[in-house]
Amino acid sequence: MTCAECGAEVGKSAELGAYTCSECGMAHCPHCGARPADECAHLLAWQAPDTDTGWFEAYPFHREPPVLPEEYEAVEWSGEDYEAAFGGLGANVDYIVGAYANGLVSPPSETQLFDIAVDALSLDAQAVVWEQDWMGAAGATLWFSKDADGARESLDTWLGKLAEGFLVLTQRGAERLAAG
Ligand SMILES: [Zn+2]
Ligand SMILES: [Zn+2]
């Protein structure tokens, strides 16, 4: 593959990975060779370099991850609650809860949730690091999938199941809140 940006050969670089140009740092789609700005049909997600913020430049989800209503902040959840709610998601329940670092009433780290879902679904999603220093893009991670639309649909279904888990907690929590 030749770099679409600088023309250098994009080869296997142990440091950067096979689809990042070792000359200019531009990331390329493993399936069609496009650059991130070309927005090829395979681009599934694009994570900004500051991973602490947990946000995406290209959003992999169709829907917002679920949260609990604010009044549920007072409810104490047990491991059994979490298992009942999230046990069927094919992921480590602790990881899911961990993505909600500020509690289940606050939005989760979407990048963490994405990682968990990709793993749980064994999605075809190849990570490519973009090392080019362009508008602060250095260090961004992009995920490409042969079937990005299909992957997005799978993620959507998974988030739907996650939302069902939140419904389970809503019901359990309501009983406890009512009991005072
Ligand atoms: Zn290049
Ligand atoms: Zn592509």
C-alpha cells in the first residue's frame, strides 16, 4: 500500500502498525486504503487522542448508552443485581459497571463501552493508530470494519440489551426506593 498523503510505502511498522505510514503517520483503511478524512464505508469509529474524555470523532453507536434516572443514585446495588441485569451481554459484568465510573446515573465512558462491546460481540474491527500531527490528531485510534454498517447494527442490538438490563435495575430499585 502507498500512503495516500505522502506517497511513501505503508508497510508493517512494529511501532505504528501495518496501516499507519511510517513517514508521515497517516492512518489508512485496511480494506480500501482511504484516509480518515476520506470517510470510507469501512470507518466504524474514530477515537480522539485524549482517551480520558471518552468521546468519539466518528461515533460508532446509533443510540446513546442508557443511564438510570437520577433518583436511583441512592440505591445500593449488589453483585447479584448486576448479574441479573448485565449477565447476558457476553462481557465481564464488572467491566460494564466500570465503564460507568461516576455511577449508573451518569453517562459512561463511551470508548470503554465500545471496547467491551467489540470484545463481547467478537466484532470485525481493526484498530489503526493515526500518528500524524494534524489538528491534534496525533495518537488518535480509528477502527475499520469490512462491514461497518453491520457492525453498527450489532452494537445497536447490544446497547438495546444493555438498556434492558437497566430496566431490570429500574424495577429492582423502584421496589427498594418504595420500601424506603
Ligand atoms: Zn505518508
Ligand atoms: Zn475503507
